Amino acid sequence: MLLTTAGQMREWDRRTIEELGIPGLVLMENAARGVIQVIRHCYPQAQKLAVLCGKGNNGGDGLAAARIFHFLGGQARVYLSGPRDHLKGDAAYQLKLVEKLGIPLREWTGPTDTAAFAAEWADSDLLVDALLGTGLEKEITGHLRDWIRAMNELPPPKVAVDIPSGLSSDSGRPLGICTRADVTVTFGMPKLGQVLFPGCRFTGRLFVVDIGLAPTYHPPEAEAVELLEPFRLAGLLPRREPEGHKGTYGHVLVLAGSLGKTGAAAMTCLGALRAGAGLVTLGIPESLNPIMEVKLTEAMTEPLPEGDPGCLGPEAFLRIQTLSKGKKALAVGPGISLSAKTKSLLQILFKHITHLPMVVDADGLTHLAESPEGLKALAGRAILTPHPGEMARLTGLSVEAVQSDRIGVARAYAREKQVVVVLKGPRTVIADPEGPIYLNPTAHSVLASGGTGDVLTGLILGFLSQGLSLSAAARLGVFVHGQVGLQAAQKRGEKGILASELLEEVPGLLSDQKFWGSPLPEPIPMIKEVKI
């Protein structure tokens, strides 16, 4: 599902009105009708609405919704955030209709009105927020700030029209203050800020209404952001043929683990096997091989020369080069250590193992950040899976700068270095150097424990082994990883889930044809609920 920015929505509106010739008033009517349909779906007992309207088109949508609710026998009261003569165009037309119908209407004239209005809002079944739309760019001040604060403090549920007032539709950050909506009814497509954190917390349940915008408009692919959905990913799932054998599904190589971090190696190998890889070989420091021979019964191990005790060294490269022959993909980094001698090995490996797609994670990313030549050699054949701290090391930015623009940072780095970037975190960002940005819909603290990132690396590696492209393997691996986290939490509770327990959920999920099937049915015709 595509997500839009404020600029993309303006362009979509413009093309619909100016090029297709559909009047803005028609779009406003469709939007208002959608708002009332969602209200009746979510709150069928609601009889009294307080509709808070701004002076722009968002306020016009609210005015039209109040009129439609009135026609259906409900009681609507309208509160204008400023003088009525400030409304222009379609919003002014909607105001005239409300006035002709005698729908109760009050307008703000000064600070003392806010407390009086709030007392009336408290007597409503629902509060409808139609104050500010998706074009907001500056921080909210003055009486609008007071209105939003008062609204948030009142018990009736809040329904936001298009977007909660005060929420940046691009970044998902509150601009000073933001309506905390229970339901948001947005138009055309979900807005990026409604899906990102913290915006999704203010959005509540999200419904998308088709209001008749030009069907031919799509954001340019290079600027597009897409929310991953199972039915769109289903075509990427590797097929299992009756005559298939272990060689059919690929043999992968994992370079991971060091003294005290053998678990990372094990989780990566098992992740690849659970994703469907036919064979997995682990290259491990030779002193740790006896541990892995016991810990990993389904994967093969290859003891390799050490540099520092319990850590791989440059002497291992020739053995690794031989091992890499006939493999489908390579994962490097989980628990591999920050040893200087391991760093020397990886600097050689990044530059000279050029025939395999590679997943680089964890300590491997730290070494890669200090190896510009190695990074250059990975162009076009690598997936990097950093958390925000590792992304900061790769880019030279602060963690705060990375987190403040996760999509922009990941996109810029992927394009500059020509690698696929998987920037982990709530709503993991997948940046393809040539295509759109993908966001993973899942966000759950069950994944906030040691070893879960290693499982993700293994899943991606396992999908690469079966012939998926870099971008496809990253998308499918990230989505499966998030979904098995949700499933584990639903079965066992949110606390105390182990990374190994995620692995147990993978086979069932990959075989669940119903889950990967058609999109969820629309709860209301022409209206889709987005699960965020």
C-alpha cells in the first residue's frame, strides 16, 4: 500500500481538479460522506457530535460531515475556530448550507470562549476534529493549541478528519501539540506520518476513504513509500517443488561468532534454515568449533584460523575463499567481534569475495564503516542491516539525526553506496537504491532482545539462497521476522520471548496460505481499514 506525503497529496488534488475536471466540492462531499460512514461503523450509538472546524478545506470537510449527520437524524453542533468570514471557497459554501439548515454553530471570538466550548464538547458522544489538515508545517500556538489540549482532556472519543490536527503528515511528529484521535478517517491514501512513530499513536484506528481522486496518479517511484502487505509479498515466497532436494534451495555460508558470542552464529544459521535454505555452513573460530558442533546439529561447521583468541583472523581468508565456491549467498558479522585482526580479515573479504550476494550485520557493519574500499566493492550485491547506532557509524551522523529522518537517511545512503539498507527499528525501513522505500507494518517490543537481529539476518540469507533478489529477500525477511514476533507474543505473552522461539513460528507462517492470500475485506464499501 502506497503512503503519501503532503506534497504528493497536493499534486494528486491538483491533477484531479485541474486536469480531470472533478470539482473540489465533489471531493469534499465524498470525504464528508466517508467520515460519517466510518463514524456509524465504529460508533453506531453516537447521536451527538461536536464538530470542530478550521478555516480551510479540512474545516469544510467537517462542515459537510455535520450536515450529512444532521440529515441522518443526528444532532451536530459546529464550532468554528475563527470568524466565519475567514472561510473561503468550498468551505464557505459548506458553511452557508449549515447555516440554512439551522445547525447550531458557534464561532471563537476570544480566549474566554474555549472553556465554555469545552463544557459543551464534554456533553457530546463524539468529538470530530476538522481543525487542521495535512498541509500544516509550523508549530501550533494560540487558541488552537488550547482547543486541542481541551479536546484531548475530555472523555468523548475523537475522530480526526484526514489527519489529527497538529500531526506532521510527513514526519509523524506533533507540531507542538496534536489531537490524540481514537479514529482517523483519511482520504485517498494513508499519510506517511500516520504510520510512522510517534504519529501512529495519535492516529488511532486508521480508515482510508476513496473520495474519487484521479486513479492514474502515483508518486514517482524514486519518491514512493510503500507499506508492506502480505498479499503483495505472497508472490515472493519461494516455491517448494515435490522433486526438490537440498541443493535445489541453495547452500549458504555464514561467518559469525566469537568468544562469548556463539549464540549469534547459531541464530543466524537457524534463521537461514527456517527460511528454507537447503544447506548452511558456518565458518567459526577453530577453538569454538566443538561448541557449535553440539549447538548446531542441522548446519555444518568449518573451523577457521584465529587471529586473537576466539576470533577469526586474516589467516582464515584463503579457507573462506575456498568455502565460498558453490554457495548462493554469504552472511557476515553477527557476533564476529571487534578484534583488529578480524577487521583486517573483513577488509580483505569485502574487497575480494565478489561473486556472492552478501548480508552484512552487527560487528560486520562496524568494520565496514571503517573500510571505504570494502564498501565500494559491495555496490550492487549487498544488504546492510543496521540498527540506528550502526547506521550512525556508517553515515557519520548522530543517532538523533538518523532517527529524526529514518527514511531520508536510509534512502540517501542506499543510493549513494548502491546497497540495500534495512534500517531496523519500529517500522523498519527497507531502502532499495533504485526503487521505492518499503516500511514494515509491525512494531513490537517482543523483538527487543538479544539474538532477534541475528534471526533476521538468517531469514534474509535463507531467502537469498532460494534465488530472491536483494530487495525481495530483504522485504520478505523483514516482514516474516516482524510477523513471527507478533505471533509469538500472541501465544506466549509480550515479555520473555527468546530469539529461538521466533524460529519456531517461521514454518507455520510460511505455509499459512490464508494469511498470504487476498487483502482484508473492506469493512465499509470503498473504505479500507489499515492495520498499524
